[in-house]
Amino acid sequence: MKIKNKHRWMYNYILVHVARTWERSRMEQPHQEMTQDNVESAEDGIPTIADTIFDNDIIQGFLNASEEVKSDDYWNKNTKEGMSDWFIESLADKIINEKYLD
């Protein structure tokens, strides 16, 4: 995926929240194991989820919005979660549960 330098901060932000969500999910599993081991998840699972979330219409809408729209309660107006980190972690949790848990 090609990410514009001006949007790299958002991708990194998403990546951190996906990794946090992945780890919380892992800790809740029997024997604290996921379908991918730690190395594999860092190479494939977590970045793939981050790519999917980065491409989400809400994220792209925020990145491409004017400063006025961004500062006018964007996350409350466009998500049920109301905050960017809660929105990202909610999407990550949904994807992890659908694609990475048995």
C-alpha cells in the first residue's frame, strides 16, 4: 500500500491501535494463542488489518476533510464510538474476530 507522507502519522496511529487490540484478543484466548504467532502477526496480520482500516471511508474522510470539518467534532458526527481510537479499535476487533479467531 502506498501511503502519502502527510498521512503516515494516521497509518502509524492505526497500526498501534491494531496491535493493542490484537494483543488484548490474544490474551483472552485459550493458552493465549492466536491463529498467527507473534512474528507472523507482525509481518502479515496486524499490517493487513491496519491497511484495511486505513482505507475505511471514515478514516479517508477525516484525512481529506478541511481543517474546519476535522475540528467540528468529526468523530462524534461520523462514528458511533465518538473518538478515533475507539473507532479504530472497534474495527480492529471486528476484523480480528471475523478473520483471525477460530
